Amino acid sequence: MLFFNELSFWERKEYLNGIDFAIIGSGIVGMTTAIFLKKRLPSAKITILERGYLPTGASTKNAGFACFGSPTELFDDLQKIKEEQVWETFLLRYKGLQTLFSLVEKEKINYKPCASWDLIAENQDSVSTDFISYLNDKTRSLIGETSVYSEDKSILTYFGFQGFKTAFKNRLEGSIDTGKLITELYKNTVEFGIQTLFGINLESYTEAINEVNLNTNFGELKCAHLLVCTNGFANKFLQEDLQPARAQVMITKPIHDLKFEGTFHFDAGYYYFRNIENRILIGGGRNLNFEGETTEKFGKTDQIQDSILNLLKENILPTTVFEIDYSWSGIMGIGQEKSPIIKKVNNRVAFGVRMGGMGLAIGSEVGKKLANIF
Ligand SMILES: Cc1cc2nc3c(=O)[nH]c(=O)nc-3n(C[C@H](O)[C@H](O)[C@H](O)COP(=O)(O)OP(=O)(O)OC[C@H]3O[C@@H](n4cnc5c(N)ncnc54)[C@H](O)[C@@H]3O)c2cc1C
């Protein structure tokens, strides 16, 4: 292990000296911030510092839903959050997807405009037709699209699901290949001349008159501006309504003759599943133990893994033999409020964090805004 003060003249000149913007975190937000900054300030030296050998939060671990709002989740949000704020966040997610597609070609990230369905269990309250009309009125006025939401019971028998009484379709949602997205964004950063140093953990920072001093696991580093894009891991630097939230996911082995294609939400967005070719990726169950899942530690619990498996066996694939291949977890950043925090804390330091459960959608719009903050 070589500390910064043991590096050569060339290494210091090329990688460490004269950093105009240090961006912490190489997830969607960190990379899109760097790209938009470089577009705005082509001669700036921009360096991303990432603690992992890969991005190690949520951006390479998520379910790949290109989504911006399902009826039961929006209904749930409207009970807890001000109406204006719910629609502001909705719009940010919708715009975020368009921003993302302006950076990466849809074909390269395997985007599928497959639609999504919000499934309502037999023992759950459904949303009313008036609420669906309200959603369609709102979406028409905000994004200019008509009849985005509709009831679609036929999907239940068509795909062979059990235990659900109805489903609501969002015709504009889709899916992407999460791994390909991160690879494409990374390629973009390299083409723009943005450096990423992997394995560097920011431990603390102090602001001086003309610079920011970064204290890392390899020693001290200086930059003119610091942009922190560490989402669920940012609460050690920022005292705000922000907590880490673990999400657990599993994937089946390939299933012969898998009947369905699409993205599906259930239980106000707390569960979600989709096909990836002939496998099913399924996650959720954080609502079974909010306290236990408010953690920045990766890991799995029997309680949540069992609940996901049960949903798969009883409701999604009730007549199909399948095997689980493996499971994993990722860490999101959430708060009481669902909107992201895009905030300048002083003249040289800013944060773009709290992406919630739809950071794939909202992330690049946050990157775009953060890139204009100084
Ligand atoms: C299981 C799961 C499923 C999801 N499914 C979806 C979905 O289908 N659709 C959707 O829109 N969203 C989904 N999300 C949410 C989405 O993935 C996130 O909101 C988004 O990836 C957040 O991006 P980010 O760049 O803000 O954070 P991250 O991707 O977490 O990136 C932060 C980076 O900062 C690094 N870091 C942290 N601390 C430090 C430090 N001190 N020094 C250096 N580096 C540091 C981390 O290693 C990490 O790479 C899901 C999330 C999870 C966990």
C-alpha cells in the first residue's frame, strides 16, 4: 500500500495536483455530475474518488426499473408528504430519465419500454378510479402525456399471478440493464477526460480559504471544490434528514418457458420484480423491519429473504418450478421527505444525496443541477 506522499513526480502531477473538482462517489450521481461539469467547464480538472473497486452503494446493485411513480406509491406519498412536493419529485424523476437518455443511448443500456404494473393483493385496499383520473390529469399537465395510468386486470391471468385482485398499468415505465448503464457512464467519463481513482475513501474534509483539504485512507489531497455524491453514506458529513436504507434482492436461475415480461411493483413500491431474459429479479420487504434495515452494512436477513421467496412461490410463480441462483443487497439514501438534497454547505463544498428508491431516474437530473452549483 503506497501513500500519496510516496508517489512519483508524474503520478502527483497527473492524478493529485491541481484538482478543480473532487467528486466523492462513482455512482450515477457522481458520474453524471462529473460529465455535466466537464461539459460546462471543459478545461477543469475533475477527479472522482471512489472507495470501492467498483461503485459500492446502489448504482450497480439496483433492479433496473426506469420508473417514476406507481399509483399506490403516489397514493401513499400523498398521505404523508405535501402534494406540491410529491409532484415536484415525480417531475424530477421523469426529467431525470430523459436526462439519462441524453447521456447514454437507450440501445446500449438495453432499455425496454415494457411498461409497469402495480399489483393489488386480494387483502389490500385498492385505489379508486377517481384517483387514477387525478393521476392522469396531473401527468398530462406536468409531462404532456395522456392516459399514462390505467386499470389492467387482464395481466393477472395472462401472466398467471395469484392472490391479486387487480393491477394498474403505467404505460411509460420500462427497464434497463443496470450493469451496462454504469459501464456506459464510466466510458463517458473516460472520453471526457475525467479521472476516477478507485479505492480512495474520504474520511473527513476541512475547508481552507482557497481550497478544500481531503483526508483519505491514502493521505491528504487538495481540491478547489468538493462535491459529495455518496447518497446513503453521506450522513457522517451532513446533518440533514438522511439515513441509509438497505434493500435486499434475489435472482432466480433461468426458468424454462417463463411466461412474463415487464416490471412490477407491489405494496406501495415496497416489493418489486421484473424479468431479465428468462430469470426473475425480485426485491423488497424493507417495510418488515424498518429499524433493522436502516443500516449502511451490506447483508441479508432470513425474515426478508423468506418474505421475498414466499411472494415468488405463492403469488408470482405459483405453478412453476424454479430455483434461486443468488441474492445481494444495496444501500440507498432516504429521508422523511422523498426529494433529493442538492445543497451547497459553504463556498467550496456541496452535496447531491438522498435519491430514495428511484435514483436511477432522478440521479442524472441531480447530477445536472449539482454541476451548476458553483
Ligand atoms: C436493491 C436496490 C434496488 C433499486 N432499484 C431501483 C430501481 O429499480 N430503479 C431506480 O430508479 N432506483 C433503484 N434503486 C435506487 C438507486 O439505485 C439509487 O437511488 C441510486 O443508484 C443512487 O445513486 P448514487 O450515485 O446517489 O449513490 P450510490 O450508487 O450509492 O453511489 C455512492 C458511491 O459513493 C461511494 N462512497 C460512499 N462513501 C464514500 C467515501 N467516504 N469515500 C469515497 N467513496 C464513497 C460508494 O462506494 C458508492 O459507490 C435501487 C436501490 C437498491 C439498493
